[in-house]
Amino acid sequence: MATEKLPWDEIKKKFPDEWVVLVDYELDGDIPTNGVVLDHGSVKKEVYQRLREINDECFVLYTGKMRRGLVMGGLYAVDLEDPDRVEG
């Protein structure tokens, strides 16, 4: 995977409608403005399963539009044994 730090707008263009795992990122408040894409994929569960192999602090974001009625925000804990289980 690339080691180049990219701005968020470029990440969205390179990985449309995918879940991306960012490391070495910079935040504006709670939102990453740039980072290195360590992993990515269109299936959230698969991306979270691969997180078990990552020992770095990371940020996982979706680059596409969320379904209507789905809200993301705040801090969430994701159970890596069951990626569909999210607590927040």
C-alpha cells in the first residue's frame, strides 16, 4: 500500500465508495484532513477483519455517501471479533 500522505479530497477520488484505513493522519477537530491509506475495500466487514493485523493507531472512514438516515459521528468502539457490532 502507498506510503504517501494524501489530502482527504484526493483519497475520496482514488478510492470512491470504499472504506479506507488511514495512518499517519492529521485532524481538524475530529475529522482527518489527510493521511496515508494503509488499507481499503468496499466491504466494511472485510476491512475491519484485516485491522487485526494492524498495530498502528488508525482511522477508518467511508469515502462515499452514507445511506439516508445513517449518521456517523462521535467516538465508536468496534469489536474486531464481530465487526458488525459497534458501540458508541
